[in-house]
Amino acid sequence: MRQQTIAMADAAAGLGSFPASMERKDPLEIAEALVDGYLDGAERSSDAAHLESLQHLAERAISRLAWLRSLAAE
């Protein structure tokens, strides 16, 4: 999971930023913010490569969010 997170961070470099206050949020809130951020960026993108990258990141972030929610439900 750590390597996947690092790879996603590298892929997202330069695509936007989140406020420093996000560092104090719990993992579910961070995961939700990432999904929202990637999807919002994809909606506003006019560049096909950028759009594809954001969609891929959103897909992975949604999977991670679902996984985190399943852990919280246990």
C-alpha cells in the first residue's frame, strides 16, 4: 500500500494542492477529499492527457476510499 501511495503522489505532482489543515484529518476525510479533488479537476480539464491522469487517480482513490470504509465498518 505504501508503494502505491507514493506512486499516486508522484503521478499527482503538479495537479493541485490541498490546505495544510488536511494533514490533521483522519484517513477517511483525506481519502474523500482526494476523490473530490481528482473528480473536480477532471471535470474542469480541457487537456486529454491531464483528464486521463485525473480519472485514473480518481479511480484508484475511490478504491482506496472503499477499502478504508470497509475497515471502519469492522
